[in-house]
Amino acid sequence: LKGHSVAVLEAGKLRGREQEWNISMKELLELVELGVLTEEDIDMAVKTEFPGCRAGFKNSEVTPLEGGYFDNGVGYECFTPNVLNLGISPSVLIENVSERFKAAGGVIFEGTPLKGIVVSESLGA
């Protein structure tokens, strides 16, 4: 916000979903490095943690299937460790970040749908 006036316009109420967002710790720590989040924000927001995700891609339908796709010749599977392996509470993050944003001089307009933008060299300068 240094040297700029910044506002967030939200058509409804600024809030997070009830459902957890999936993200990795690496991505969260990048937001800490940028000053968007603090490590305390992360500690408060992380609700679930698991080793990683399994992704499967079938190239033919076989049912019932016992074992993995590759073992049965019907596709491929991979495991992605530390990718999208955290479930975080978006409402916790949005609340913390919005309070810091307002404390830094930002303004949040809730119930303010954006209907259009006009860019002009002769107005607002």
C-alpha cells in the first residue's frame, strides 16, 4: 500500500467459504515472504494435513477393479507428496488479512458490485 490508495470491492460480504481450501506449505510460506500472511495466520488457518494426493487417470473403464489402474492396464496413477496437502480455513485467513489490510490504510467496500470502470487521462488526476 506504500504510496497508493487501495480498495477492495465485494458484491456481497467479504468472507471465506466454509469448505477448506487445499494448498501446500510452500505456497503459504511464499505469502509469508511477501508479507501477506504471518506464520501465526498459518498456524490458525491449517485445519487438516496429509502427506499428499493420489491422481489417477483411466484410459478404459473396468469394473469392478481390484488394485491400481497401472497394475490392471487401464491407466496411470501418481502420488504428489506435499502438493495441495493442507486444508486451510479461508474464513480465518480472510479475517486476519482484511484486518491487516485495513490497519495499513486499505478500504473494504462490502455490498458494492462493480458495474464498470472508466479510464481517462483527464479525470481523477
